[in-house]
Amino acid sequence: MPTGPFKPGDKVPETGIYTASHYQHRLPHEVFAVQGEEFPVCRRCGSRASFSLFQSVAHVDSDQDFSKSTQARKNAAAKAGLPGSD
């Protein structure tokens, strides 16, 4: 998976934390971006901003212990009194 640099208007390739770099007005800083969305234009330096992947992260709903489908299965198992439903 490419890590950048990406420009405003590019599609975010992977959900995660990106380092946002600006042109002459601000030090680099971290931002969170979601896969499939577009990197935004900076209000001050416009399309001169760039983004590089710092760390990819999974959305909490995609984690097996936190996903809605996992919770639904656990709730159904608890109602049925099945072991492992806690």
C-alpha cells in the first residue's frame, strides 16, 4: 500500500493517522483520515499541503470484539444461556 505523499483531492487509500505537512505556515501534525474520502485542501496553503501515512488503523466496528455483528451474536448466546456469551 502506498504511504504518500498524497495531495488534496486524492482519495485516502487506507484508514489511519496521516502526517499533514503545510507550505510555510504550520509545522507538520497528525490527522485521522478514512479510506475512500478525499484529502482536504488547506485553508491557508491550498493544494500545497501533503499527507503521508503515519500509521494505519482499523475502525472499531471492524474489530472482532467490538463489531455490531459480534455483539449481536453474544447477546443472542446470552439470551439462550450458551457458554462463552460473556
